[in-house]
Amino acid sequence: MKFRYAYQQFFSHISIIIVAFLVLSLLFAHYIESLVYENKADELVSYGKAIISDIDHNPEDTGRIINQYSTVLSKRKMTFSMFDQGFNLYSVGKRGPTITNLEPEQLREIAKGHTLVVNADYKTFGSEGVTFVVKPYINNGRFYGGILIASPISGTSAMIEKVNQFLLYTILIALGVSFLLSWLLSRLHVNRIKRLQEATSQVSAGNYHVNVPASNFDEIGELASDFNRMVNKINRSMEEIESLENRRRQFMSDVSHELRTPLTTISGVIEGLKNNMIPEGDKEKGINLVSQEAKRLIRLVNENLDYDKIRSNQIQLFREDIQLQEVLEIIQEQLYLQAEEKSNQIIVEADPDVHVNADYDRLIQILINITKNSIQFTTNGTIWLRGRSEQNDTIIEIEDTGVGIDPKEVENIWHRFYKADISRTSNPYGEFGLGLSIVKQLIVLHNGEIDVFSEKDKGTKFIIRFKNEKNAAV
Ligand SMILES: Nc1ncnc2c1ncn2[C@@H]1O[C@H](COP(=O)(O)OP(=O)(O)OP(=O)(O)O)[C@@H](O)[C@H]1O
Ligand SMILES: [Mg+2]
């Protein structure tokens, strides 16, 4: 069964208010009633006292005093009667109450000198309710009789009724106002919760771009700010997942693309050989082509594995102090033929004192990759391999006078499979666009930095900075 939260709130407010009003008004009505009766009784007692004292002072004027008082009291709807020590009435005002109607116990108490006060009585003097007081007259410790004064309740209860009526109106107005207030408060609360609930259903429906008004004012406000934080976190995670997924997709399509050319060549040559479609003289050429392409595939797989290993910190560097000039000369020697093929000259400019703290094999890998690129993109030019020290660091520069890189593309050259110009992918020995991404990861692993400065058609300069912190292997 569904019981709306607004109604729950409303009913709980209202029930508390009603109980509070009931208790308060009952207490108040009771208090007012006893106050009014007490007042009445006090009035009767003081009249009784006055009559007794007047008679006491002027015993000879008793008749006149009684007449006087009975006129005054009858105007106030009060009646009284006098009695002697035997409780016999000896002077009764107009239709005064009969003392012998009282209980013997009550009479005994009166004879002892106690004033009897009865706030509301319906049996002693007929069915009409009265308030009555019996005041004994004691002189020198002796009981001589007393006075009995009664007043009908009707006046008193009419007054109480009026007060109660007034009380009822006040309660009704207060109840009305509190109904209204409670309804407004309940709606206010429910609306705030509703906003949260709507936002939550949007999130569960897959829309993570929602926000609810938050505050530090109360728990609902804090819940809202927690909710916003949660949604922001989900958003960030979703973006991360999306970019990871994009990268994965891009990687798969890049790898497939790179695989297709060598595999097509291999498959074509093998089909040709199988069907004897290749003339005898060209067979060796075909087999060489298959071998080259197979090597290319192996390089693709190895370099990808290498990249992943470096990225996920799976390789260990063995850092040592290496004389830079020697290394640069090795590179020059290794790439001499390739440079010659494109009419390039390689110049090494390094001080024999300059050392670099690095992993030897990985340093060679870095320099070969960059220098090979320079040879690839330079014809009839010069390639400088420079080494120098700068404060505590070792700087290696590889500069060429080649085609340069478009400023728009400079940022991308570090990405896996990025090749600036698709038309340049004709080189059968490489150009997967993997070289520089591996270089970058290796330099990061060495805690070094690499920058590139290039101008279209003028040349390119790579600057590597190795920090010479000893034993900084990761
Ligand atoms: N010295 C350079 N001059 C001009 N462009 C360069 C130079 N070095 C790199 N580039 C550009 O950066 C791209 C990425 O280089 P990278 O070494 O990563 O890949 P690649 O040489 O094309 O292929 P791979 O190194 O896998 O054989 C190159 O394709 C080229 O467009
Ligand atoms: Mg390269």
C-alpha cells in the first residue's frame, strides 16, 4: 500500500498538534472551572464572615442586619440561613437553605469550628446545583451556631461555558492556521525529496548530466550535494571508459590496417608460387618479398609489445654512466649506409667529457629511432648528433635539414601509429608510426624530457634532456 510522504508528514504534524491542544485545553478548562468555583466560595465565606461579625458587634440589631443582608444577597441570587448550636434554624432569610439536610459527619466538623465549603452540590438542597458555605460562629472556643450561605451554580457554569466557548474558538483558529502551516511545510519537504527522486530516476535511465540544488542547511541539502558529487564522479568514469574504448577501437583499427598490407603481399606471393603463376626468374624476388614482409610483421608485433611493456612499467632500466661521444659515433657508424643512400651526411659534435646516466641499450634504441627518422625525412642534407652538459643535465640534440613537420601535426607525432603523411608510408622497412611513441615512453621512464622544434621545409631538431641523477632507475 502506498501512503504518500506528504500525507505522512501532514498527519504526523496534525496528530501531534491535536493531542497537544486537547491536553492543554482540558487542563485549562479544569483550571478555569476550579478558579471560578473557588472565587465563588471565597465570596460566600467573606459574606458569612461579615454577617457573623456584624451580628457579633450588634447582637440587638440582629433582625435588621439579617434583613439588610438578605436584600443585598438576594440581588446576587444568594440565600442564607442562621442556625444555633443544636443546628436548629432560628433565622431564615427568604427561602433560606435548611442546615439539617447536611450529613451528620459534616455537622460534626462544623461544630468543631471548621468552615464547610462545597463548590458544586446537586442533592442537599433539591435538584438545582449550588455552591454553599457553612461558617460556624465560635466564641471563646465555644460553638454557638453559624451561618449557611448558598448560591446557585447556574451563573457560575454560564461563565465557565463562556470561557470554554472562547477557548474552543481559539483552538479552532489555531488548528486552522497549523493545518495550513503543516501542509505548506510538508509540501516544501516533499518537493525537495521529489527533486532528488526525479534526478535519481534520470540517472538510472542513463542521463548522467543532472544536478540538484544543494546546500549545507540540513541533511536533505547534504544528500543533494552528495548526489551531485556522485553524478560528477559517474560522469568522469563514463568519459574515461569512453576514451579507453575509443583508444582500444583506434588501436585495433590501426593494427589491422598495418597488418593488411604485409599479409596481402605474403598471401599474393604464396598463391602465385602455389599456382605456378610466377616465372622462374622472379621466384627468388617473390620469396625475398615474403621474407621482408614477414620481418615487418614481426617488427610490428615486437614494437607493440615493447611499447606496452614500457608503458606498464614491466621493463627495468640498468642505468650507467655512458660517454656520450662514443655512443653518438656508434649511431653514426650504424646508420652511415642508410644516410649515404639518401646523400645525407651525419656529423657528431660532442665533448669527450660529456656523460649521460642511462640504460645503454635503451639509449641506443632512442637515438637510432630519432636519427633514422631524420634520415627518412631528409635528402641531400645534414644530420647533426650533438651532446653537451647543462648544469646537472645532459642534453642530446638530433637536428636535420629535412622536410620538417607541420606545426599542426607536431603534437601528434608522439602518438602510436601516427604518421604525418600517409604518402610517405612506402618504405618497406618501417613507418608504422611507432618509433617516436616508444622513444617518448623510454624517456619518461628515464625521468627525462624530449622536445621537438621543427620548421616546414627547413628541418627538425629533437632535444632530449637526461637528468643525471645516479641510480635513478625505476
Ligand atoms: N625528423 C623528422 N622530420 C620530419 N618528420 C618527422 C621527423 N621525425 C618524425 N617525423 C614525423 O613523425 C611521424 C612519426 O614518427 P615515428 O618515428 O613515430 O613513426 P615512423 O617513423 O613513421 O614509423 P616507425 O618509426 O614506426 O618506423 C613520422 O611519420 C613523421 O611524419
Ligand atoms: Mg620512425
